[in-house]
Amino acid sequence: MSVLQVELVAADRKVWTGEAQFVAARSIEGDLGILPGHAPLLGVLVAGEVRIDTGSGKETVTIDSGFLSVDHDRVTIVAEQVDASSLSQSATSQAATG
């Protein structure tokens, strides 16, 4: 089964990187759900939650606003500010070493 390669970046740091089965975020045009094989997309995100389903757990962060890019099962989310306080400890350490 295919997976997504996800990178979540704040203006000052890489917040989270890893594989996921599903990513959800809210854009200016409504809610987005990204699965492997999704068509290429560039979206403007509004303030709210970004949810990442890793298959072994779920990670949630809150962003102020930003952009989401999808291309060839690679999802990149860039935001000015990211509240990552709800990330699991393993996810936080994975981003620090990634």
C-alpha cells in the first residue's frame, strides 16, 4: 500500500516529517483530505487543525495559516506559526533528527 511522505514546516523550524496514510487540513475553499494517489494540488490553508494519520497513530497540530502542496504522494505544509504541543514525543524527536 502506498503512503504519503509528509513534511510540516514552520517559519523557524521543521515541525514533523514522516510517512502517513491520510492528511486533513482546512483550506480557503473548505476541508481537504489527502490520501495516497491524490492529484497534484496547491492550497491556501486557514487557521485551524492539521491532522496526520500515520497508521500507527494520529498527530494533530494547530496552524495560523499557510500553504499545502501535494505532488507524487509528497505533502508539504508550510505555516508561519505551528502549535505542536499536542504532538507525541516520538514525533517531536523524529522531526528534530529528520
